Amino acid sequence: MRSDNLKFPVSGLTMPNRYWLAAMTNQQSHEDGTLSDDEFTWLKRRAEGGFGVVTTCAVHVTRHGQGWPGELGAWHDRHIPGLSRLAKAIKECGTLGLVQLFHGGARSPAKLTGVQPISAMDGSPPGEGGNGEEPRSAREDELLAIIEDFAAAAKRVQDAGWSGVELHGAHGYLLAQFLSPRYNLRKDGWGDDAEGRWRLLLSVLKAVKSATGPGFAVGVRISPRNYEGDGVRETLDALKLVERLIAEGVDFIHLSLWDSFRHDEDDPEKVPVLQKFSHVVSGKCPLVVAGGLRTAADRDRAFAMGADAIAIGRAAIAYADWPMLIEKDGGQWQPAPPPYPVAHLRGQGLGDAFIRYMQKWPGYVSDPLT
Ligand SMILES: Cc1cc2nc3c(=O)[nH]c(=O)nc-3n(C[C@H](O)[C@H](O)[C@H](O)COP(=O)(O)O)c2cc1C
């Protein structure tokens, strides 16, 4: 049972329990990035369901940084009314609402943005890190503008009444493209060494913190393995980055692992990645972990390995009330694994656009949308 609260050291905010709704792209926003009723319902239901933190999907900070169709934006004042409506509904449940801010970089397709994607380098990141279009290396003036875009977006989010933002440095999007020792080989101060590769994220963090001020949580999400082949070297680099982020006054570190208990394939000692991070982060700021957590046993194992809060993704899509159910009857509840029928997902507050998107995730939805 983990219904005890968790304090964020920098903002002073308190999360009412240890259950965190992971950021999830759901493709339900209007084409111009404004909030739809379906996106409102999906997230409000999770706040009502007992999540102590509810995070939005990845929200683009500039028009050209959009990664997916139907994605929420925070790059224009026109986005504020929808963001305010959602922030108020989440707050009324006693839940902390976070907006996840991002720029897609190499993963912002021209068919959405109308422009060639930019990234750390000319040419696509390894594996599936691009979108099939060759990005070009971003100029310094463009990077400085993007830092300002993050700050302006965060200010809009704060004005709209949210508790904080999560900077999306994970999953191979722009910030991760710059962080990567494998991909970012720039020689202009934005990639030469670790400090150079971290510069974009650290500059964004600083700009966001100074644009928003006290009482507003600013945390960072990272995934040490961004590209196929990443392993111990990237994890070590991420551990040093995390120390630096803590020194710069980050309010939480969110580790996205897909499998919360995994170790690096090239680690001869097979130490779980979560444990490595827990050694560095423990006691300094909350450590949140996401990846493959569905049952009470998963939850207990993640806490035993040093997580302070657990982020739930696919199990929370299927069960809006996951935190309440998991706390019931001493952890006896066994959530059904996927696939889930369309009628069940509709009953859990998903609109058809989100269900259609989930049909692309192998084995998640059991029947066609009619
Ligand atoms: C439909 C879907 C959309 C996602 N979109 C995002 C996103 O916008 N930002 C992000 O950081 N992670 C995103 N993720 C990753 C989740 O936040 C989470 O880390 C991942 O699903 C692993 O947790 P789980 O095993 O509990 O699903 C997404 C995952 C899913 C299933």
C-alpha cells in the first residue's frame, strides 16, 4: 500500500499518494492543438480515479515541434482556455496536474508541420528515432528560440492553473536527440562533450524555472536507452546528468524504462537500471519510474527497488480507477491483461480517436471500432 503523500522539495508541492499517470499521446486534441472534450474526459476520469499526479500527453511548445496528429499545444495563447478548463477539473480532485512539454525534433514530421525537421545532426538518429524524413542540424539561433519557446509555454501552463511541467527528455525526441552520446556529435558547444550535449536540456530547465517561479514544479523525464544499441555507457551518462539536474534544482526525476526492472544488456553484473538511479537520486528528490507496472506485486517490487512514485501507462488506459482498485482489499485485485474490448475502453472514458490509436499497439484492443 502506498497511499502516503510525497513532497516535492523545490516547489514545496505535495502529491497526495504515490500513483502517477504517465504522459500518454492520445490524438484527441483539435487540429490546432486546442483541448477537445474527449481529451478532457480521459484525463479528468484519471484524476477522479485517484491518481496523485495526472500528466497530459507530450505537448508541443512550438508549432514546428509537433510530433503527432491531434496533439495538445501550448505554443499560443489560444491554447490557454482549454488548458485552464482541464487544470481546474484535475485540481478539484486534489490531484497535481502536470503538462509534459516537448519538441519532436527529428520526430516532427513535415506532413504535420510543413517544414523539414530539425535535430542535433544532419541525418536521422539510429533505429526508429526519426520519422522517415531526413532532419537537418539546428542552427544556434533556432536552439535559442526553442529554449524561449519552452519558457513561454511553461508560463502559459502556469497561468492556466497547472501545478507544474515535466520536460520530456526521453524517447528520442529533440531533447533526447541532443543528450545522446551515440547521435549528437556536434562540435559547436551543443555536443562536443557531456556538458555540450546536456546544454539544451539544462538551458531549457533554467529558462522554464525563471519564467515560472516558486510553487511550480519543474521535473524532467529521461529514458537512458533512447536508441537501439544503447546500454551501460548511456546509463552512466544519464546518471551523471541526473546529478547535475538535481544540482540545478529539478523537482523530480522521471525514469521511463518500458520494463521497470530491466538491466542493461551489456551490463555483466545485471544491476537493475532503477536501482542505479535510486542510489544517485534517493533522498534528494522524488524518483518516479514507468514501465510495465500493472499489478500490486509490480508496484511493491518497484518501491522495493527505490522508486518514490510509480507511473502507470497502459494499465491506466484500461482502468481509470487503477489507484483505487490497487489499494482495495490489501492488494487482492488482479487487473485483466490486454486485449480489451472497445466497449470496455469507451466505458473507461476513451474517445474513438484514442481507441483508434490504441488499435495500432499490438494486442491492446480486441475488436474493431464500429
Ligand atoms: C498510447 C501511449 C502513448 C504514449 N505517449 C507518451 C507521451 O506522450 N510522452 C511520454 O513521455 N511517454 C509516452 N508514452 C510512454 C508512457 O508514458 C509509459 O512510459 C509507457 O507506456 C510504459 O508504461 P506502461 O508499461 O505502464 O504502459 C506513451 C505510451 C502509450 C502506451
